Amino acid sequence: MTVTLTFKPDIEVELLAQAQAAGMTVELFLLSMVAGAVLPSASHTSSPEQRAAAFRSWSANHRNTTPLSEHAVSREAMSRR
């Protein structure tokens, strides 16, 4: 099946960036995303590159946070809770 999609410029820029970050063409990137959305079990048959691209796409929608300090992740800090 052939489908033609028209994206708003801001979405196109982000789509291109995410595909490049995943080391994939836009077409392959979109195919992997659609396959994951339509056939959730397809993630078991996806290539490592496709799974990595899907993860990068998912994680790109989350905000960056400040890393925890060494103290916050220390044994002493965790045992006080």
C-alpha cells in the first residue's frame, strides 16, 4: 500500500531529526513506528535498529530532567526511607 502524508514543517523537522538519530531513512523510521502501533507483537520481530528507533522516538517525547546527585543515589540516602 502506498500512502502520501503531508506534515506541518515543525513535525517534518522533528521527524527528520529522529530518523537521522536512529540512523534510518524517514521511510524506514515511519514504517517501524506504524508497525509498532498497528502490530504490537511486531516488536518481537523488529530488527534491533527498528527497536532502537522506536525507543528513541518514545524517549524523545519525555522532558529532560536533572540527574540525581551522588548522595541521592547512595546507600545511606536510600536506607533512610
